[in-house]
Amino acid sequence: MRKFHKKPVPLKSALNNLIQNLGFDNGILQGQAFLLWNEAVGEINARKTELIKIERGKLFVKTTDSCWRQELYYQKDTIIRKINLLLRKDFIKDIIFY
């Protein structure tokens, strides 16, 4: 019988390494960002928006009208900081409202 000489690795560390090695970590962060949107912008703003996609650190958000687009544009830096804080990672670099 073959013996292994490696120390045991905590399951959390092993799974995190597997996710990174397979390249799934970016997709997981995207999903988390979508789930955290309502918390980051608040219920009223969330009802007036639709998340479309995240591409190369840019979050694309559709708004119900130009008034909301303008309002959210002024809050953009705060929203980016909030999402990244909730994600515990500097993932979102920009938000494109349209």
C-alpha cells in the first residue's frame, strides 16, 4: 500500500485552490456581485435597474429611464466601493449605466 507524506489540507483551502486552478473564481465573483447588487444600491435603486453582465471588471446595468441613469451615475463610485467591500475583493472597476 502506498503512503502519502503530505500534511492534510483543510477542505476550504483545497476547494479554493481547485476553483482557482479550474478558472471558476471569476464566474463565482460575478455571481456574487449580481446577488449583492440589491444590498449595495438599496431596494429602490435595485427596482429601477437590471444587471446585464460583467465583462473585464465592468458592470453593465440597464436603467428604467434617463433620470435614474443620471442619479446612479452620480452614485457610481460609492456603489463600486460597496460591492467590492461586500465581495472582499477589488473586482468591479467600473459601472456602465444605459
